[in-house]
Amino acid sequence: MMDKDGVVVLLVLLNVLFIYTDAFRRDTADRQSRSEGGFCRIFRTQTRGARRDGQNEFRLRVEGDPETYQPGSTYRVSLYASSPSYFRGFTLIALKEGREGVTPDDYAGTFKLIDESDTQFMTNCPPAVTESIPRRRTRIQVFWTAPPSGSGCVTLKASVVQRRIIFFQDEGSLTKRLCEKDPFAMTEKPMQECCACGTAKYRVTFYGNWSEKVHPRDYPRRANHWSALIGASHSRSYVLWEYGGFASEGVKQVAEYGSPVKMEEEIRQKGDDVMTVIKTKAQWPAWQPLNVRSAPSAEFSVDRARHLMSFLTMLGPSPDWNVGLSGEDLCTRDCGWVQRLVKDLVPWDAGTDSGVSYESPNKPSNPQERIRPLTSLDHPQSPFYDLSGGPITPLARVIVERIARKGEQCNTVPDTIDDIVADIAQEEKEEADNTPETCIYSNWSPWSACSSSTCDKGRRMRQRMLKAQLDPSVPCLHTQDFKPCMGPGCSEEEASTCMMSEWISWSPCSASCGMGMRSRERYVKQFPEDGSSCTLPTEETEKCVVNEDCSPSSCVVTEWAEWEPCSVSCGVGMRRRERMMKMEASDGSPCRVQLVEAEKCMMPECTTDCMLSEWSAWSECNKSCGKGHMIRSRMVKLEPQFGGMPCPETVQRKKCRIRKCTRGSRASEKRKRQEASDRRRAKPSRESVAEESSACPIRSWSSWTECTKPCSGGIQERVMNVKRKGKSSQPNHCKNKEIRVCNVHPC
């Protein structure tokens, strides 16, 4: 039988269904009265239920509280209720400003569901998001991807349904207006102060999209690449680069030559204004599928004083063209840290070279021009030229994700599950699971990965869902559980032995003149038997000097391209890499720089298959009469290594029959079979084969010989001497032998 609370809930759900059905019927009639071509309209409050604007109880929020949107970028949108309020149903839409939502063109951007068990797209209005099932909730989240350039301003609207069918309409705090960001405006200034607490750790990943398929016009098939990415997390008082500003010498070196050395030097000279230097390797060629080459990434940290992130990378060859971010603020207005940031990147001109195409000859800008975004109407010879003046297709996308937080956090907006998993605040003491009987939970999820990949202390998390709360007056807690952990291979016990390869030869010096670095590598040939990670180093670096007296007229070359694949798939081979001449010596002297270099490369050891000897001769039949069997064996000459083919069987048997048994011999054979059966029951892992004479009484056996093999099946033997009584007065001796298989476990 249903209790009182269950009846109330059922009546409320039926009432919700009635209002939804009535509203949908009225809205359908309204649409049918319109001209053909109507799309969908989000229903509004009918006469049933009270109407409020939800100004103090409910809020629609775009993470970071931006006033503008970047076309094509993705934002996290939240709809939540302030305690103790809640809502059961909701509707969320994004409309172009001034539109009513009656045609598909009225809607702006696209939503992506985060939790499909809590949200879904409306059946009768696919662009809108609504609840999966009506239930009590305080927060929902979705991703919204902004529309393409030229869409103008957008209005995000929400309606929520609370108890007893009270509608909170799309107005006040449930409406968010965003306008398209002007790409020609100077870099936006961050807010005056950051109020977030503690520190946050981020990972920035760079996805290059500059390829002949996407940007076919004049695409440089030879030597196309992205230079090493260089940037920093920094304070408001330091600017790496910005639209409308002038490029520093470091920015010029990156933009024209792809060299990050001067830029990094400038960053490090800023001292306390910089928290982390951000660097990734160059990419040669510029684009490859992700299953061939992973996207480059780097990690960095921010705090209240240094909460901005900037970087740049050159597309080469080009006059002075780059992509990047300038002064991206990772501090939110509600004193928290941005969870995820996605930005599509268009090229910009550093203002130091006046070339108009990828491979234009060097033409320094005199006087130097200001940094500006490239457009499709810059020059008819530009690879991005478009007579219609449309936007340039993005050359890259960068994703910045928060992976950890440290210290006490002071933001007031509740965390998501993703936030909790990423946090590495100080461990809390585990408490006993005193779950009230009135709370019904799902099973615990598996433990998450450790939040620390190093030997610093981190946390693992598991969670479970609250399925039912039978007594609202009794709180249901403990839906997350944490335990301390460290990165792999960081246990306090001494790690098992690793088998390492020899070091390969040192790489060439990174500098063609002056001080540089060189490195060498080795790899793990065999991991510890206990499954732990090897802590021994696999790479070494050291300083090197080439031609200490560097001339200022030295040639300028590009960075080395990535190493080509090794010439062999296993064992020792060769690999090579190249670089290009960017500018010859100003004094006309010949350039004696190396443009191609090769070195040995060591791949994993080649696999070795198992090697066996020839089969031995068949043994004698184990029975003197009746049916028996014979065996033969072979030896393992070479064990399999490094994933080689395992060894096949090393022992075989086949049936044999000597002669028919007489009555006496049958009795003797029966007795011997019984004794053999008793021995097998005593030692079930061993197989015995006996060779005996039925005319000889059984005596004690000698000791077993040593097994012929340590594994994969060997053979042992033992013998006994018996005396047979006959007519002759002289005793007649006959020798019996027993054979068994031993060490049958695989090698």
C-alpha cells in the first residue's frame, strides 16, 4: 500500500502532467492559428498556479559571468536555486535577440547535455532543454556552444517549476543577455581585483587545425609547422602581447623566427609578476591526426595575484603571423576558478614584417605597426583573402581545463561533481558510514584516479546517488567518499627491480653557437614483477657549448623539426631530422650550420619465439599386457622473450597394446592400476607411468631423479630391483622403471 507521502507525490505529478498537457494543447492551438511554417514556442503561465519572477530564489548563470561571447566557443550554463528553495521542472532556451522561437533560425547556438539522467532535449522543441523526469532538484548544468560570427546578441532564458505548479518565468535573474565579442577591439582588460582563494592548477591543450584541407589556398606543403608554444600565468601589471599594442623583441623573435628563447627570457625577468612559464614543443608538420600525434599540452598554476594566462605560437612559414590568448582571466566574479575554457583561435599580425603571404620575402615594417587580427580583406595575395569579407576559419583551438585546486576555497557557488574529483585539498578523516535507514542509495562507484600523478599526496574519490529519501526531516549525507593516495610507483616500500636498456648516444647540441642543451634516453626493458612503475630516470640532459665565440652575423635557422620515425620497429636503428635556413649571415659569409642530422635510435627489443629440441624416442609401453600408453618429450632450447610466441607442449602420449592379458596377469594389472590410482589421489598434480613385470613381486623404489626441465613439463624416473623365484637355484633379477611428468607449470 502507498503511504501518505507517496499519495501526495503522485497527486503532484498528476497535476504537473495536467498543466503540461493543457499548456501544450493551448500552445499547439496557438501555433495552428498562425501561418504555416511555425516551429515551436515555449509555453507560458496559464491561469493555473501562481507566477513569480524568481529574482531572489533562482538564477541562470554563464560561467565567468561574461558580457560577450566568442563565436564558436563553449560555455557552461547553470540554473540553480538558493537554499532552501528547489525546483522540479525547467525549460532552457537560447534565442537571437528580438526573436520568439517560432522558426529554427530564431535559436542561437547549440546545447550539449552533461547529465542525460537529469536533462534532455524537448520532444516538441529540439533546441530547448528540459528535465528528464520531474523531481526535486537545486541545480542543473549544460554546455552551450555560441553561434557563428555575425549572429549578434543572444538571450538565454529559463522557466522553472516549483511545488504546486508555480512557474517562474523567463525574466529577471532567469535571463542572460550576451553579445558577440568584437574581434577588432583591443584586448579586454580583466576586472580590477580577483577575490578567489587558494590556488588552482590548469592544463592547456593546443589543437592545431591549420591544414591543406581546411585552408587550401597557397598552403605551404613544405616545412609547415607550429613553433614552440610560449606563455605564462601572470598578474595584471604584465602584458605579453595585446591587440593594439606593440610587439616586444621576444614576441618578434617568436613571430618571425619561431624562437621562444628571448620571450622566455623576458617572462622570467618579470619575477613575482609571473607564477608559471608555459611551454610546449614545436609541431612538425603543422597538422597530423590525433591517433598519430597527441596534441601538445602544458600545466600551469594561478593564484589571486597572478590569475591571467597568455601565450602565443607562430604558424610557419609566415611573415610574422601567430595565434594565442592575451590576458585570459581564470578568476570568476563569484570568487572561484574557471572550470573549463574553450577558445577558437584566428591568426594575428605582430606588426614587425609587412609580408602578405606565407612565404613572402623578409620585409621589415618601418615604422613598426601595432598588433592586429588578420582579416579576409587584408590583401588579394593573402591566403585568407575572401572577397565577401567573411570571418577567417579558425586555425586552432585551445582548451584550458582546471585539474586541481589547493588551499581553502572561498567561492559561494556549489561545486559540481567534476570540481570535487579535481580538488586536492587536505585529506579529511574517513568517518563510519552511518547511513540513515530512511535514505536509499545506489552502489558506490569505482574509485577515481589519484588526483596526484607525482609522489605528492593526492586523493581518490568515489560517489553514489541518493535514490530515495523516505523521511524529509532526516538529512541524507555521505554521497562522496575520499581516501589519500600518491602517484604510481610512490609507495614507501622499496620498488621492485627494473630492467633498463643501455643509454643511447647523446643528441646534438640544441645550439649551433654558444651554450645549449643535449639529451639522451633509455627505455624500460622489463617492469617489476609486482606491477609497480619504474622510478629510474629514462632521460638525461646536460649543458653543451658549440663555438663559444659567437659572431653577431651568424646565420638564422628555424628550430629543428621533430625526429622522423626510427628506421626499425625493434632493436637499434637510425633516425633523422631537418631544419631550414631562415636568414643568411648579414656579412655575406657562408653558413656552416648543420641542416640535417642523424642519430641512432633504440626501439623495444625484438620479440624472440620459443625454440624447442627434436622429440625424443617413444618410451616403452607402461603395461606388460592389455592397453597402455607411451610418452615422449622435447626440451626448451630458448625461452620466449619480449612477447614472443610461447612454447607449445613438450610432452606427448599415445596408446599402446602388447598382448592380451591372462587371468593372472589381469589380476596383477588390476592391482597395479589400483596402486597407481592411490598414488594419483595422493599427488594429483603428477602423472605416473609404470613399467613392471607381472612375474616380479613389488619392492621399495629408489629416489626420483632430478626433473629434466625447470618448467613447461619435464620427466623424472625411478627404478627398483626385484627378485623372482624360479626353478633355478640361482636368483634371477629383473629391473622395473617408473616415469612421471614434473614441473608442468609454464615458463
